[in-house]
Amino acid sequence: QVQVVESGGGLVQPGESLRLSCAASGSIFKIAAMGWYRQAPGKQRETVAVITSGGITNYADSLKGRFTISRDNAKNTEYLQMNSLKPEDTAVYYCNVRISTMTEYWGQGTQVTVSS
């Protein structure tokens, strides 16, 4: 089994920053890719950013320049640095761990609220 745990969410004001963390543990041989997704109330889940084991990153176009994904392969951990946060960034942020094309795991999600 694989456990995925996110942390770092919270309430911040517009313009502030927040850093999310996600740690994967359990029966893991190798993680192909890790990613962050988010779901706002009444909206579908959307991709925020993805990073491969080789460090190749892919971001949602609307978030480029404000969000940065990084990864520590040795710790099976990924991070999402979010800067200049806006109210529209309010959502539940989910960590995704992809072992292969057929196997992936999700965390429970962490709430990020941007409000004055």
C-alpha cells in the first residue's frame, strides 16, 4: 500500500505565499511522476503542476510564474510553492503520485483559502 499525505494548506491574504508539501510512503519502488491538482467549489478538478522523476515540469498556463513545483526523490516528497496568491486560487489541493500508467495514488487534499 502507498500512503499520500499533503500538508501546508491554510488561510492567507491575497498577495501572500504558501508552500504545500506531499509525502508518499509505503510499498514504493519508484515514482514516475508527482503532481498537484486542485478543485474549487462547483468546479472540476484541474491540473496545477506535474514533475517527473527526471525533474521535467509542466504547469497550467494560467499559473506559470506564480507557482513552482519541486521534488525530493530520495524522500518521495514534492512541494508546491505558491506566490502572489489570489482569491481564485482558493481550492482543495490534491497530491497525485503516479507509479506507472496504470497505478496512481491520491492524497486526501489540503484546503487553501485566499481571502482578505
